[in-house]
Amino acid sequence: MENNIVEEGKIVLKKKKNKVRPDEIESLKIYGKYLDLLSYTEMILKKFPKCERFALASQIKLVTYEGMEQVIYAFKFYDKTKKLEALNTLDVKLKMLKVLVRVSYKAKYITIQNYRAWSTKLFHVGNLLGGWINSCLKA
């Protein structure tokens, strides 16, 4: 009852703030940016022609989800060498994703606006990844 507020004879419950603890993956900036990238990727892949949905689109989806897996691995590993291994694997996945996005644009499956937006999201994730790798190397 201590945390409750009493208003005119009624007990009103206080809302608890949803704080993200630093030991949770949601506290990582790169996790949030990568989720944005995932949702954008899913949205764009729906626009791909049917003939490419099981080829290029599925490859893009696979690489994107494998990248998220590496973010989670890197977060979970405490050993610096394993963490760096996961981060370097993520770096390779991002570079591969950039190539696949460029191929999609060249094949005219996406517009220039889609290409720019997608590339910007990849750029932001790449910057965060570079910072994370550098912080692991310095520590």
C-alpha cells in the first residue's frame, strides 16, 4: 500500500516505469537499430517480385536474421575473444547485406528511396558495430 496513491477514498495504483536494466539486451543501442533494420527489411522484401522471393529475398532475410543472432551472441559472451569473433562475423554479415541490397537496386527490385533508406540503416548499425569492436579492442 505504500506505493499506492489515495485519492478521495479510492486507492490508485502507481504505474511502474519499465526501466531497462543494463544487463538486458534491450539496453544495447545496436539491438534497437538492428530491430529497425529487420522490420524495414521485412517490409521491403514484400515488394520484391514473386520470382525473387525464394532466391534473392530469402538470402537477404537469412543474412539479416543471422546478423541479429550474432548481436545476441556478442551480448552473451563475456570472453573477449568470443565476443570479438561474434562481432567480426556480424561485420561480415553487414557487408554481405550491403552487397545484396545493391544487387536488389541494380535489378530494379527497389527504388532509389528504398535503397537510400536501407543503406542508411545499414550505415548506422555499422557505425555502432565499429564502436563496439573498438571498445572491445581497447579494454
